[in-house]
Amino acid sequence: MLLLLALLLVLIVAGVGFAVHLLWIVALILLAVWLVGAAIGRGSTSGRHRFFRW
């Protein structure tokens, strides 16, 4: 029983590590999209068209 609990704990820790790594990748992709959108929004039409409104 103790061996199964240890295996379960290892699987949970491995799953959390994978999920956190995946979330970092998603965060970096979203940051890149936001930066591209901000750069496009600062062009000649920045007064009339805005990528975001805050």
C-alpha cells in the first residue's frame, strides 16, 4: 500500500511539473502575440484603431 501511495505521489508531482512547464510556454506565446499586436497598433492608424482599449 505504501508503494502505491509513493507511486501516486510521484505521478502527481510529475503531472504538476509538466503542467507548469506547459503554462510557461503558453504564457510566452501569449506575450509574443501581445507584443506583436501592440507594435501593429502603434502604426500610422494608432489614433483611429487600437489593439486594446485600456
